[in-house]
Amino acid sequence: MSGIRKVGILGSGIMGSGLAEVAARAGFDVVVRSRSKAAAEAMVATIDKGFAKAIERGKATEDERAAVLGRIQATDHLGTLADCDLVIESVLEDLAVKKALFAELEQIVKPEGILATNTSTLPVVEMAMVTERPDKVVGIHFFNPAPMMKLVEVVRPITASDETVDAALQFATACGKDAVEVKDRAGFIVNALLFPYLNNAVRMWEVGTASMESIDTAMKGGCNFPMGPFALLDLVGLDTSLAILDALHAEFGDPNYLAVPTLRRMVAAGRLGRKTKRGFYSY
Ligand SMILES: NC(=O)c1ccc[n+]([C@@H]2O[C@H](COP(=O)([O-])OP(=O)(O)OC[C@H]3O[C@@H](n4cnc5c(N)ncnc54)[C@H](O)[C@@H]3O)[C@@H](O)[C@H]2O)c1
């Protein structure tokens, strides 16, 4: 067994909150850390609200709600993560921000603790190399929304030990997910294949081939996808999507990864999708 019992989650955005819920539901003790206590507490309140709705629909019980929320501690203090067996960061998709965070975690988290990133595309090895335990750094990439999506990509940088990768695979499985192992290459499996499609959908709309509603309807009805590309971009977040495309393009130079101008302009305008209530669609 991997010996993981206590899990730290960093970042209180879309993914941080989903990760906290998944880990607490799986029975792990969870510490969620955000830069502000209010944001960390808001995240726990969001999970609580989700439970209230699930209870109304008969999909959860009050006992489950109490047990899961009882396992989650909210904090704004990094030091609270010291005795975590596993810490997963899920902050902004920006390599400089993530590297600075890993350097801080190195000082705080007990030496045998595993440090993981939920990055969608960035090189895990670069985060590993700012620590003194590169063998204990791994990618654990959940999908959005984390409580619903079955897949986790476990990303193996060339520095990781087999024990660390095995522990990450066991953790993902214990969370009820289907875990796949993948090398540390931009976009891993899913985003490397998905993002040329999303980018080309925006390009198709830019040149006026069809409306975004028509493209979404076409891809749902024609390919049996649960949502069309514009709805999916809004769900992922346009800033995160742009960061993913930029990282893919920097690594592979493939023109399909070159973000279309509209996407960049929308991010500049703060239209980031569902999280800002306006992206390709309004919410
Ligand atoms: N959105 C998705 O569909 C998705 C899916 C899988 C993985 N991810 C990855 O998860 C991570 C978080 O994405 P998200 O969608 O939750 O983003 P988000 O925008 O919802 O949240 C980002 C979080 O980072 C924090 N943050 C911003 N700047 C920071 C800084 N300088 N230092 C520390 N924290 C900072 C914010 O306060 C917020 O809590 C990213 O690495 C992203 O690639 C996202």
C-alpha cells in the first residue's frame, strides 16, 4: 500500500474544489489551502451546497455529507500541509507560479511526502527539479468536473521513482478513477489530442463556416459528444485553454496548436467562460 492518508490540495479554483471533494469522498483526510482563508472556506461551502442538492435528489445522505465535510480542513497557511502524505497543487496554469510553489512546498512538506501537480500540459520535470526530492514528484491530472470524470492521467517525469508513480496510481484508483500512466510530454494523452480539435472549432467559426451553436450541435449529434467544442472551452476556462495551447505549441511547433487570435483576445477581455459568467456563451 502507498501509505497515503492525508492529502493537501492547493488552489481553490474549479479543479481544487473538485479534487478536495473526490479525495474526501474516498476517505482521505484533506487540507485545502488557498491564498485567502475566505476562498478556502468558500470552496468547502461549494462542496456543501453540492451535497445539499444531492440529498434533495436522494443521491446522498446527511451522514455522508457530515462525514465528507468532516474530513476537509480549510486553511490559508501553507504550514498546515507539513504532515501531508501527498500534496496536489492545482493553481493557475503558469510554470513560474508552479515552480515557486514547489520550491516552497519543498521547505514545508515532510521529506517522505509526495508532491504532485494537476497541470494540464506543463513539464512536470521542471517542477521536480526545483525540489530536493525529484524522485517524489509526479503529475496527477484529474479532469473537469473531477467528481464526475472517470479518468486520471498519472504523469511520469524522467526523475520519478517507480514507488512514487505506483503510489499515484493507487491513489487515483482509491479515488474511484480509471488511472492511465503517461510520459511527461505537453498535453499528455487527452489534451494533446483534444486541443487541436477545440482550436480548429474556433478557427472554423472565425472564418464563418457556421455559427458556434451549429458547430456545437453538429459535434454533439454527429459524434455523440456530450457537449460541443464551445461549451467545452467555456467549461475548461478560456485562460486555461490558452495556456494549454501555448504549452503544446511551444513543445511541438504544430500549427494546429497555434491558438487562434479570437481565443487570445477573449482572454485579454476577461471573458474566461463559465467562471466569469461570460465566454463564448453567457451564463
Ligand atoms: N479547468 C479545467 O478543465 C482543468 C482540468 C484539469 C486540470 N486543470 C489544471 O488545474 C489547475 C487549476 O485550474 P482551474 O481550472 O482550477 O483554474 P481556476 O482559474 O479555476 O483556479 C486557479 C486557482 O489558482 C489560484 N492562483 C492564481 N494565481 C495564483 C498564484 N500566483 N499563486 C497561487 N495560486 C494562484 C487562484 O486563486 C485559484 O484558486 C491548472 O494547472 C489547470 O491546468 C484544469
